[in-house]
Amino acid sequence: MKEWTREARYRVLKDPEEIRPLHARIAASDYRLRYHIQPVTGLLNDPNGFLRRNDGSWHLFYQWCPWGAVHGLKYWYHVVSDDLIIWRNRGVCLKPDTVWDNKGAYSGSALVADDGIYLFYTGNHRDENWVRTPYTCLVELMDDGGARKYEKPLFGPVPGYTEHQRDPKVEYSEQTGKYTILLGAQNAQKQGRVILFESEHLDRGWRFAGEVKVPGFEDFGDMWECPSIEHISGKDVLIFCPQHITLPGRGGSQHHNGYIIGRMDYEALTFTPEGGFHVLDFGFDSYAAACTTNIDDPDHALIVAWMGLPDAEYPTDGEDWQGALTLPRELTIRNRRLIQQPLSGLKQLRDGELAFRSGGILPRVSELELISRGGDMTLGLFTRADGSGGLRIRYDDAKREMTVDRSGMEKRFNVDQGEARTRPLPKGLHHLRIYIDRSSVEIFVNDGDAVFTTRAFPTADEAHCAFDGDAAIHMWRLKDAVTDDFTV
């Protein structure tokens, strides 16, 4: 594996031509995706600023390090869509080019105001001794794709917390006439927290309102990344990523993405849980989920996540690229749980139904629908010709449990975090919808009751599928929906 120096990771991209040969090599990878957002080169991580503009266009940004599969100097890369299905590369829109963000334009969110798009992000400043100071900064996105940065940050770090204060999530309340920003933070005792700022103005007057209390979760990981409070069907949903904590059923993984349903009192700065912490995704590779800020639907939200994890390695690292975004998903509440469902518009990608046959070839860009007739079931994806190995999806009817196991794949990775994930299904298994895209698999269980997201990197010998059980299975080949052009 390539050794990266600090100088190489934090090098400034001065000319897109510096990485054109890298893009040409990466574009030929057997693992490049066909209908998921992926980096033009290098590393993609957190999705940022997911929103719909007043003209109906959808905008999404992601963290991007251009040089390789390494976390270094971060930019915001911009993609756009008319329908949330087909995405086009717009290029870099936010560069770390001021003293406040001299070592990276880190994660944040966006807001539409007066038909303009405003980006709120964490400026990652490092001094000559590599001591970090985080700043919350503001940028106005121009129609030509450029960005106008405000001269000074909106605010700096709050005393009493460590340097880990980041990922501003902005919201505007018509009721109060105020803007609020949530930040993920770490207190002096190395415990994860959410802190809140407020202002009557988008671009000035920000003041620290205090720490959001979450009773029962005072010692739940040492840092909470990417916090947001979403409002769905009369409930408040605190979504966040607790770090450096081991959770039951999550193997050795230390970084998680989940939520708590409850009630937020902004005057008392208290989020009162109505239940426990639930993971958003029961699979292996999902983190830093971001919801849209302005779809104006009291019963739904839209969510997208990084198809990857912090401190993780993937087989494409040796090809100098890593990461992708999940499909955007519709978010609702059912039986006091969040439900994630694929967008109905994905049906436009279907390019002919195929016959599913156990032992047959598995199209690597496809959609599968399985309707169970009951009993145990095992579905193997990317198996060998004899049906062995591959990614195994098993349902045990006696235990009412579903397990996704990738230990049978030839290219194994992040083994220390566990290679199997299990989700109880108290009402049994009746439906699966599976999206396969070259090196990714997203499994929607029982109409969104659970989701398993995983990266998988099949070899030439892992080209088949296998099935044991009683079910009707439909399979469709899917068309491309993302451009892989060199746009920087």
C-alpha cells in the first residue's frame, strides 16, 4: 500500500491537468459504478449540502481529496440532477484557499435563500505546529459554479470543548424567524456532544446558545459527527454519528451512523428521547448521512450517505480511488422506526427484465426483487460457478433473523470490523429489493424496514448467483445514470 506523506496528502490542486492521467487510469477500473455518485479521482467521503433549488434542480456536494484514496486536503465537489436519479458532474465549487481553511474545507450543509445557495462548512485551520482550530464559514454559490467566500468566519471554536467542533447543519424556522446551526463536538472529558448556535441573520450575528442535552446519552462515544434534527410526521429525529464506541451486533466497528426519535425543546436546549439509539443501516459501509433541508414535506425526508467508513481500507485504494454515495432514499417513520425506501424513479433505469436462474450469471449492474413465500432462504451474489463463496444473504425463519455475510468473497477487507451483520425480523421476511452496481450492494428489506449497504469487489471468477428457498425473483438490467467525465 502506498505511503502518503503529509505534504503529499495536503498538496494544493493548482491545475486540473495534474490529475487528468489519474482520472484516465481510474475510469478504466472494473469497479467503477454506473448509477452511484463517485469521485472523479481520489477519495470521496461525507455528502454535504443536499438540497433542491427553487427551479426544481437538485444539488449535492461531497468531500473530495483529489490525489488518492487518502484523507488529506478536502474540497467540496458539486453534482446536480433534475430527478435525483441521473447525476451530472459540475466540478469543484469550494476550495480551501483562505487562512481559515488552509488545511481543508470540511463537511457542512447548505441553504436556499433568495434563490441563492449558501454553503456552511467547517474551515480546517492548522498552524505551523499542526495545531487545529475549527471555524464555521459561509460561502455563496454563484450561478457560474464559482463561490464567493465571506471575508471572515461566522464564528470560531467554543471554549470548554476540544478542537473537534465541526459539520454545521443549518436550519431556518419560519415560526421563530431564526437560523440555527448544530455542530458535532467533543467536550473536555472526551464525550460526544451537539452544540447549537443561533442568529436572526444568515450571514452575521451568530451566538452560542448552548449544548443540547440528550438525557441517557451523556457518555455515548467520544465524538458526535454530522448531527442534524429532522422533523418527520410530528416527531423530531436526532441523526448523528457516534465515534469510538462498540455497539451490539456491529462487530468491531467503532464508527456508527444512527438516530434517536424524540422531542426537541429549543428553549430548554433538550432533546428528550422516546426510545433508544438505532443504526440507520445494518450493513457494513454507511456513514455521515445527510438529509435535504427544504423539501417541505412534513411526512417525508430524503437522505443520502457516504458508502464508506472512517479509518477503513478498500480494494480500490491501490487504484488511487475510494468511496461513493448511496442512492438517495425516502425517509419516513413507521412503528417508531425510520423507514428507508428506494426512490420510485429508479424504475426508469430498468433496461429489460432478465430471467433469474440459480447458478446463472449475475449482471453486475442490476436490480433484484425477491418475494418470499416463507421458510428459510439463502441468496448468494457474486458466487463462483459451483455456487460457492460470494456475498450471502440468509434468512433463518425459526430465529426470524436475516444475515448478510461477505466473508466468502475473495477480496476481503476491513475484516477486523466483522464480516457478518444480522437484523432481527420479528414479522419474518416477505420482500427484498436489491440494487447491484459493480462494487456496491444495497439491500432494502420488507419495504424499507431495514437496509444493508455493503461494498463488494468481485473477481472474474465471482460472476454467478445462487438461491435456495421458496420465492418469486425478478431481475432487471439497469442503465447508467452518472457521468464519469473529467470535470474539475
